[in-house]
Amino acid sequence: MPHRHAVPELRTDRLLLRPWRDADRDPFAAINADPVVMEHFQATMSRAESDRFVDRNQACWDEHGWGLWAVEVTGTAVEAPVPFIGYVGLWPADHLPGAPLAEVGWRLARAAWGHGYAPEAATAAMRFAVEEVGFDEIVSFTVPQNRNSWRVMEKIGLRRAPRRDFDHPRVDPVAHPHLVRHIFYELPATEWRGAQADGPASTSK
């Protein structure tokens, strides 16, 4: 059996990135069933599919010592609709050349959009990836029409790398041709460290 790594808690000004709880499964399933949240994916998820996703994430933590955190709002600057708002963290980009690659990603409840939570939490996840795990670079990618997602990538310091744009091998090109092409963003760890030396971002601590 794989070694079970403890999932560390990360705190930012307004958020707690923490291990998943069984109580998160209901609200997470609701997020995955929301067609607006899942607009740029091939389909929404059933409850069984959503639960399997949670289980795969725990297996990722067990195998690698990194993965996706459950995110909840702790600060009072902006009222949160519910404590649990989704996930932010790292996921294996094992369908891309070069290894290991960690994709920084997020999926938040629609009611939590527009408050800056994704870049705040993603900044903390990137710090963990570089300082604790030791990744040489952080990457992320999405379809070109997902403006919300690539704007977050730009806010957290990733930059466009058109030479690495790709057709996603796990997207059905017949059923979902508009979701095949993905644009790529990257940030070498050396550049991340340089940016921190110039002045750490205030979104994590």
C-alpha cells in the first residue's frame, strides 16, 4: 500500500487550504453538477464521478505528497456563502511530455467567483510546490475561451508559452472539437524565487 502523506494546512489572508473531509463531498458534487462551473469541460459529473475524483485526489496525496486542497473561507472581509468553496492545488500533468510536471488548478463554486479566491489560494499552492516539493516549474493550461481561468494564471505570475500549446489527448475531438486545443502557461521555479525576493505576494503567509 502507498505511504499516506499528511496533507498540510496552508493559510492565506482569507482562506484555509486543508485536507478533505467527508462533509465536503455533498457541496463538491453540487459544484461538479453545475453546468456553468463545468462549461469548459466535456460534461458535468454525476455524484459517483465526483466522489471518485475525491478518492483519486487522496491517492495522489498518498503517492506524491502533493495534490488538491479543499478550500474554505476564513476571513471576514468578504462574506462566503458556505465554508467549503471548492479546491485549489496541484495535479499531475502526466499526459504532457516532461516529468514530473505539476499543473496548478482550481475549481470553485459559482457563488465564490469574483472575490479573488482562486489567485490567493493558487499562490499558496505554488509556494508549496516550489519550496516544499521542489518542482522546477509550475504549469497550467486551459481552453482559449476560458477567460476566467487564464486571467487567474496571469494574476499569479504564469506567462503564456505558445510553443507548448497542445491538443488535449483526453478530449473527444468529434463530440467536443472546441475543447481540444489548450493554451499553455508556465513559470520556472527560478523566476518564482526571484519574484519572491523582490517582494513576496501578500496573498499567502
